[in-house]
Amino acid sequence: MKKGWFVVFTLVLIAQLGYGQKLKTGVLVIGNGNNALGAGFQSAVSGVKTILLMENQNFEMSEIHPIDKNLSSGLEAEFLKRMRKAKGIRDTSKVYIDQTSANAVIKTWADSTKNLTIVRTGEWSRLKRAGGGWSIQLSDGRTIRAAVLVHADASGKVNEALLLPKIKENQWKAMNYTDNLYRTSVASGFSMHNSSSNVLSLYDLLVPGQENLVQLSPDQQSIAAGQSAGATAAYAAFFDLKTSQSNLKKIQGELISYKLSILPFEDVVATDSNWKAVQFIGLSGFLKGTLSSGQLRFLPNREVSTEEVKEPIKEYFYKAQIWFEDYKGPQMTISSTLDLVSKIGNKSPENTLAEVKKKWKTTYGFKTEFEPSRNITRREFAVLVYEYLNPFNVNVDSKGRVVR
């Protein structure tokens, strides 16, 4: 009898100790769909303590927006790779994503991911502001305090608690060059309207008048969108900043370092050795893609005309105006490109030529021969301009306009 009472007393004591417990985290993600999955994992791998709060036991992978229709990269590509491995099929094969297998893969993945805590069946009763951050009261009595909240909830409960309207417009937009908004992209490749050439702007994740809140559309479930939201939230939490102080270039750079395509070039994917340079040059608009049949193509082997690069380079660099006034050739050659980057970057043309010749096949991985008089390809141009000028270091505003 005494032993029985001791067991009961111990259980009651444990319950009382748990009740009222306060958990502190950098980023809190609420949701259990594709958006929440991407946000939780990216925030954690970006080095910020993250809690992913799910009201259900399992993730619910979207069947309305199946992953296999996307131009997958980043965490989404990693998830597909893990799914194929779990099912014992080849890396390039299409994989059927059933909820049971997907959740088993996610659990194994999460268990090996530092900084990530998943709270399942975490019902909550109150969500409110707490200083500059957030506080949420769980039904079991615990309280979570977070610096930044990623709202990936599809039930409407978070909207109701915070008096937020439902997102009316699509966060994902069709890629186009009629304005410069593509320069503010933080994710790409989500399939809608039979096209994967869609992008997501950083500024569509932020809620006007709501600091340290990153919101995702429940009607557009995407691991890539979640990944961009996770990086945005992690940036604010890590540097102790408000989300209105988000640094677009830092966040884009972080996402590219985790192999997320910021622009949806179908013909230069993350496994390509020059993918990073193509992404950065694509964001600058120096070389624009070609839209056809719902896909955006970079056309890496096409030659570069002077006309297509002249205006965007002049927009970024004052010195380019003088150079293009002097250069009369209709096509850019390897030699003229090296002269351009040398003049703008204050480098010795002779030394630059010698460096590039040495790196041509070893460092850059080009299959072509180094012939300075030859017309340069878009792939070669992207790599050389990225290395010697790196226009990505030039800031742009929320409309994608260059800020000098």
C-alpha cells in the first residue's frame, strides 16, 4: 500500500513540476503542413533554437500541391532524396509520397537536426505578444516564449488569436521581367497554373505593422516557402533584430548556401558546378532567363550580346557607363568581358587574364577551351562577372531597385 501511494505521489509531483514550465526559444513555428516543415528545419539549421508546434501528431503533406510538380531544390530536394532512400529507389526516380512514409522520414531527419524541437499534439489556449516577442500557453500548462513567430497554421486559430485577416492574394507570383521584383525573391519553383516559374518575395512574408511575425499562405503549401520563412525568422532572432530590419541579401545568401534556388532556372539546377554564380547573376538581372511553356531557362550555352547586358551593368556600376561608350562590339567576347571586369574592379587586365586562364577548367569546371577572342557564353559570363564584380553585394530596395 505504501509503495502504491509513493508511486501516485511521484506522478503527481512530476505533473506539477511540468505544469507552469516555461520554454524559451528563438523561433516558434506553428503548423503541421509543408510550410511549417520547411520553416522549422531551416530556422534550426540556420543556428537558432527552434520549436515547431503541431496540434496534430503527424505532418500533413499537401495533396493539393504535390511536391513532384515543383522545381525542387533546398530542403524540398533533401526531403525527396531521403524519401527515395527510405523506399530504396534511385535518386532520379519519381517517388510516391504517402503520409506514413513521409512522417517516418521526417521523424528520423528531425531527430538528427540540432536546435529543432517538435512538440506534437501541442494544443494551446492563448497566444499573445510578450515584449518584442511572443508567448503561447499550452493546454498542459507549459508556456513557450519566442523572439519570432512563423505563422504556418492552416486551421485559422492563429488568425483568430491575433486578429489577423486571412491572406487574400497569392504569395507566390509568376516570374516576369516587367519590373525588378524578382530581385527580392527568396524562393522559387512552386508549381501553379501548370508552371514552375514562380517566385516568392521576402516582403510578401512580412506583415505590415506586425514585428517579428512571418506569415505563410495556408492555401499555398510549399517546403521552399517555409524554408525562406525559416531563414527570415532565424535572421531576426539570431541578430536580435525586428523583422522589418530583415537584410534581403543576407537572407538570400543564407538560402543559396543551403541549395535553395532563388530563381527557377530549369536548365541550371543546384547540382551544376556553376549554379551559385548563375543564381547570383540572375538575381542582378545582368542575364535574364527565357520563359517558355511555363519554364524559365537560363540557356547557359548561348552567346552574350552587348545589348542584353549593357543597361543592367550600367545600373549597378558607374564605371560601366564609360566602358560601354567605348566598346562597339555587338557580342561580348571572353577578352572584352575580362577587360570590363578589370576596369570596373580596378584590376590589372594582364593579371586577370592569366588568373582566368589558369582556373578555366580546374576551378570553373568549363568544358570549353580558353580562347580570349571567342564570343563568351552565358555560363562563362556569369561565372567571371560573379567572381570579379559580384553584383550581389550591391543592395536593392523592396521594389528591387538598386540602392547606391
